Amino acid sequence: PKQVAPLITFVLGGPGSGKGTQCAKIVETFGFKHLSAGDLLRREMISDSEYGSSILNTISEGKIVPSEVTVKLILREMEASDNQKFLIDGFPRSEENRAAFEQIVGAEPRFVLFFDCPEEEMVKRVLSRNEGRIDDNIDTMRNRLKVFEALNLPVIDYYSKKGKLYRINAVGTVDEIFEQVRPVFEACEQ
Ligand code: UP5
Ligand code: MG
């Protein structure tokens, strides 16, 4: 059937909880367009954009880039895509992000995935990743965890109260975790 409104899924979870890894599996199996807010910001950061240096500073400190910047990047990608099924990864990170998205994009997610992972596991994963990310060091990681707890958990709580949240236990192998994710998307294909 022809889809009139985009199908939006938010993918949330702490730093290193496995959002990007699981999104790749969802794309492969269910044909979504993956939009990682962090990847979009990193791409903007190394481009000639006027926001470049402020994004760099914010990410280095593990803080949150202003909503209008991030929402603009996400919206641009949504408009440029023929796909109407979007996985928005790592966004919204705060209630302010959430409100800005709703206001500017004029849409809400159909459902929200939350990759629930213990802190020590997230720290281990992030510090053993070797991709040269400027925020993958112990000091920034501590801030990322603090910001996650203070600002992102309330968003997760909001969607839980709305009955839109699917909590996934993010400990285990990539495939074991995907077996918890799969039924959520199978249900929405019917
Ligand atoms: N790994 C994955 N799954 C595993 C498993 N089951 N078992 C063992 N290892 C596993 O995974 C992390 C690492 O763990 C990888 O090496 C992976 O192989 C391994 P990944 O899938 O990359 O996890 P993810 O949750 O995507 O981790 P990421 O570090 O990307 O999460 P963050 O939320 O910290 O990063 P993001 O890129 O979203 O944001 C970075 C920064 O950008 C933020 O801190 C913020 O400063 C800024 N930002 C904003 O300001 N606004 C936004 O809207 C978005 C970002
Ligand atoms: Mg990621």
C-alpha cells in the first residue's frame, strides 16, 4: 500500500549501547532509511558549514548540539529520500530536541526502541572501539553518560508513558539482541 505519512522510528540508548549496529541489521531486514543524528553532525562538522567548529566543541564535551541544527540536518535527509520508513538513531536526546522535532517536522514516531545497557558495558565498548572518534575517551565518555541520564532518560520515560516504547536488553551478541528487535518490526509490517 502507498504510504502517505512517513513511518518514523526513534532508536535510543546510551553511548555505545549498540544503536548503530542494530540499525544496520534493521535496514538489511526491513528496508528502512537509517539516519544517525551523530553521523549527520560529524559529517556537517568536517564540511565547510558555519556550524562546524561549534559542533566539534559540543561533541568533544559530550554535550547536545542545539536542536535547530540537528533537526535541520535530519529534515534535509528525510526530504531527499524516496524511502518513507526512517530509523532516526541517537535522537531526540532531550525533551527540547523532541519538542523541536515535533514542531519543525510536524510528525511523531510510530514507536521508539530503547537499547538498555549497563554503564560498565557501554564504557567497555566505547573505549575498545577504534574509529578515531573525538568523543571516545574516558573523560568525554563520563560526560556522555551523565548527559544521557539527565536529558535522554526523560525522553525515554515520556515515550514509555505514551505506550510507544520497546525496551531491548542490549547485553548479548549482536544476533541475540536483533532477535528481540525483529518482532517489533514484524508487527508493524502487518
Ligand atoms: N558493539 C555493538 N553491539 C555489541 C554487542 N552486542 N556486543 C559487543 N559489542 C557490541 O556500538 C558501539 C561499539 O560496541 C562498537 O564498537 C560495536 O561494534 C560494539 P554502536 O553500535 O556504535 O553503538 P551506538 O549506540 O551507536 O554508540 P555511539 O557511540 O554511536 O552512541 P552515542 O549516542 O554516544 O553517539 P552518537 O553518534 O549518537 O552521538 C555522538 C555525539 O553527537 C553526542 O554525544 C552529542 O555530543 C552529539 N549529538 C547531538 O548533540 N545531538 C544528536 O541528536 C545526536 C548526537
Ligand atoms: Mg552510533
